Amino acid sequence: MRRARRRPTRRVRLVIGLLAVAALGAVLVRVLLGDYVVALADLVPILRGETLPDAPGASFIVREAKLPRALIGALAGLAFGASGAMFQTTLRNPLASPDIIGISLGASAAAVVALTFLDAQGIWLPAAALAGALAVSLLMYAVGRGTTLAGQRMVLVGIGIAALLSSVIQLVMTRTSIQDAQAALVWLTGSLARASWSVIGLLTAALLVLAPLLAVCARWMRLAELGDDLSTTLGAPAARARLGLLVAVAMAAVATSATGPVAFVAFLAGPTARRLCGRRPSLWAAALVGAAVVVLSDFAGDYLIPDVNLPVGVVTGALGAPLMLVVLIAAGRAGKA
């Protein structure tokens, strides 16, 4: 009996280790390969700030173009993956991810309005995105609170809110100037074009605060998957378990403020990690899946089609749409949809 209990834990740890290697490999692929190929042996001197005698432009290309995009993609992917896994497990619904139920679009809509009408810049833009995501989550919670089908109602309300917010973003873009519309386009598709060391610093600081909080809430997440009544009996009331959703909202909001709403990453990271971990939920596995997907999708968007640069959100959307149908069909057969 003890051996049966330990085996899934060892498997989860092994999967997390392999996914960490895969995420690191994705970052190295994004940094070293492409139009300008950099040797792995030259990467360490470049990171130290040294200039290579035979390739003087390599330091600038890596440190100011390739590496920022790889890092911001990895950080945003970590946030999207962990946030999606927390939502799906706590609400016990595969559709309950920030990019499906309006959390990411709430952040996007608030950022577009702040950028277009208030000319928000710097720290005010992610602050507006966080406020928009929190407003959507509070509205969903208010509608679903106090019912036996709270999770299902929150998902349905969130899908409706997402459709409404998408229309709001489109309306704002049709009423603004061409320059502002181009600046706001990232909030429709998701892109890593805004990658800079200042944005990376803000995103890193936010995740260093939010990740430990989410780790604490992960214990309640596992019990919440058993249902409200049973989780309360085991000492984790549903209301306490859903406190982790607030942290997940913040993580999705700060990631969206840096990259825009990268489609389907939060939705697919959780089910993919769960399948790899033997049907066991894991925030860390989902986070690493999200990081690898975002970084590799950005690389594919730049180099998959010659002379065409696609935003990362377009690539993940194209890949995620058919996979979404697979997840829904599998959930329906399991009686969870």
C-alpha cells in the first residue's frame, strides 16, 4: 500500500524535472537559433557582458532582442500555466481557465482603455490590467456565491463576460487613432514584442511574491477537487480553497499586462500536465508546460513561415483550438463537462 502511494509522487517529481529541462531547452533554442545563430560556448561570455571579437554584434542581439523575448515568454508561460491549473482544479471544470472565462480579457480591456483614453504608461498599465482582472473575478464570484453549482455558474458567467469584453476592445480600437490602435493590437492577440528588461523586472518581482502564495493554496486546491462538502469535512472549506483563485487572478493579470492575452496557454497547460503526471494535478508541472509552449510558439511564429512574423498568440490560438475540442470531448466522456 505504501508503495502504491509513493509511486505517483515519484512520477510527478520526475515529470516536473523533465519539464524543467524542456523549458530551459526551449529558452536556449529561442536564444541560440534563428536568423542569427549563436554558439552555446559563446553564450556565457555574452551574458557576462563581453564582446566577441569575431562577432561584435552578437552581444547586442542576444542581450537586447533574443534573451528578453525568451525570458518574458517563459515567465508569462509560468504564470498562465499555474493560473489555469488552479482555476480548473478548484472549480472542477476544464473550461475554467483565465483565457476562457474572461480574466485575461478583463485585464486586456482595462489596459486598452487606460492606454487609449488615459495614456497610461509604465507601472500604471499593469495596474489597470490587474484592476480589470479583479473586477471580472469579483463579478463572477458574486453571481456564483452561495449556490451548489457555483463553479459552473462562474464559468458560464465568465464566458459571457469574455464575449462582452472582446466587443469592448474592438469598439475602442475602432474609435481611436491608427497609432493607438496599433499599440493596443497586442491586447487582442498576445505578443512578446514589448519585451524589455524593465518589463521583465516587474513581472519577475510580481511572480516572486505570488508564486509562494499560490504554493500555499495548492494544498487546498487538491482537497477542493473532491467537492465542496467533502473538502469542508477534511478541513479545507470551499471558501478558503477559492482564496487561491485570487492569487491565480493576479498571476494571469500580471502576465497579460506583459504579453497580452496569449490564447489557450492557461487552458491547455493544466490538462497536459495532469496527463503527464498520471491524472494528478500539479501547479508546477502546468507552469512549466506553459513556459515551454509560449517560448516555442514565439520561436515558431518568427521562423516557421519564411519572411512572416506571427505574434505568439496567433500560433498558440492555431494550435490550441483543435486541442480544445479534444479536451472537451475527453471531459465529456469522463462526465466532467
